[in-house]
Amino acid sequence: MVKTRRALSSLFLFFLLVAVPLSAQVSDVYIVPAAADTPGASGTYWMTDFHVMNPQAYPLRATLVYLPTGGAVGSTFKFDIGANETVWADNIVAEFESPVATGSLLLAVLPEDNPSVPIVELEDYLDLSLVLQTRTFNTSASGTLGQGIPGAITGLLDLELDGLSAIATGIRNFGSSGPVASGFRANVGALNLGQSSVTLHVTTFNADGDEVNSSPFILPPEGHWQALLPVTIDHGSIEFWVVDPEPNVDDFVFPYVSIVDNRTGDATYIEPKLLASPSFIAPFKTGGRTPTTPIRTDQVRRVIESARYLGVATVEGTGRSTRLKGPTAD
């Protein structure tokens, strides 16, 4: 896939330049593709912390959804966040009904939960925007080793219909874990927000540009998936692309790579970069579709409505930093 696009490298450079402001902007919807509260390989234990800040001059009510690995029914709760306030949790998965698990998070600020904020034009959704950052880390006696996972606002759509794929580089997957550990392991994963299963193709290239593996993986509907990259490689790249069985339905897929040092348990999160036209990356300027704003579709609302509602979470603390405690958490 990648080699056929090399003649258009200057055009892709333009696309990437256009994408910089969007990738850095705040949003009313965020996806965190990977979250955990679970043991891992080689004696690791993984947890995800959570920080969200309200940059508005007024309070907002937000909705947080946890979508488990494998496509099981998710859980959701709402929470309030004051003006300029930061709400945090050291282990966000444990604030839901299903701790000791892996999955993804969806954060959304719904207009109906914030009736005092007038939404007239599409751009007014900036008035509902928050700032989100998470970190998934391995807790160990030698220190806390982790990877920052920013909230994503752009999902991958169908390659055949939309011409979209995404590239992740700096891939390392070789060596072994265990008592005599060496090298790195690369986990590939994704969140599928659609109501049907989709096929995610993971194509691996070595540093010379040779395709060394291409594997299809089935993503469950409204669910998270993760697996070990099925090929040994050092200093390579991965292209992700989706085949959608329902071409008339946009299924937002958020792929990622997590590379773990087998010797220490330290992890690095790699967010793929979209290969896309300006109409997808900057839709407001070009009149194209708007995958950067999934709250405008019924899809995110369906995800929220299909999850088990746990209630309104509480916040504890003083000043402008408060701990988030889930409605059913101990």
C-alpha cells in the first residue's frame, strides 16, 4: 500500500501540515484507544490514569464510557467539572464496575447535558470542549514506567470508499520476555465505534520498504481489540486500513501501537498518522465530511446509550484539582 503512494509524497506533506492544528486542538469528544487495570507479560501490571481539564469559564457535565476488550457491553457515568478545573483518577478503569480489565475510553460533552451553553453553529461545539490526557503505566518496584496516551479526535474510515489509511513508524518487535529478557514487543490494537464487526488490516514494512507481513484482524462492534504484532521486525513501520462490510455506515476505527521494552516493562505509545485528503482533515474549510467530530453523528450517541449507565460520579478535593470517583467504585 505505501509504495504506491510515494509519487504523491509532496502532497502528503501538505496533508500533514494541514493536520497539525487539528491534532492539537481541543474537542468535545475524545477517544482513548487503550486503557487497563490488569497484569501483563513478564510480571508487569498495567494501570491507566486520567486527567481532564475544563478550559471554559463555566462548568460542564461530561460523559465517560468504558468499552471492554472483546466487545462486551460497556459502562458509562457522568461527572461535573468546574470552570478551569482539573478532574483526575489514578486508575480510571477501577472507577467502573469492571476493574482488572482492558479496553478503551470515550469522553463526550453532550449539548443536552449542558443546556445553558447555546449551540448554534457547528463551530460552537468548541464551547463544550475539554482537554484530556491519560497515561498507561507499569507499576514496578524499580519505578513507574509508562506511556502518555492523548485523547484522539480523528478515526480511520474505509480505505476503498474514502482512500484513508494510517501509518505508524518506529516499530520494534524482537527478542524475548521472561527471566532472560531482551528486545521489545509491539502490541497493535484498535477501538471500533461501529455497530458491526470490521476487518482491520495490519501491514508491516521493514526499514528497506519491503512488505514483510499483512494480517487481517476482526474488530468487535463497539469494542476494543489488542494483539501482539505477528512478525519479527526492528526499525520498521505499519500501515493500518479498514474494510467495512457496511459501506453506507461510517465506522470510526482508532488504531495504535504500544511498544514495550522486555527488559524493563517500559512502554511507548505510537499514534498512527492519517494518510488523507484535506477534505477529511480540515472539513470546515473544504466542505468535506467530518470524521474529526464524531459527536455530530448518531454513532457516538448509540455507543453511550448501549452502555450500562452507572449514575453520576462524585469528585473529591479542593481548589481546581479534584479526584474522580465512579458511582459504583469502592
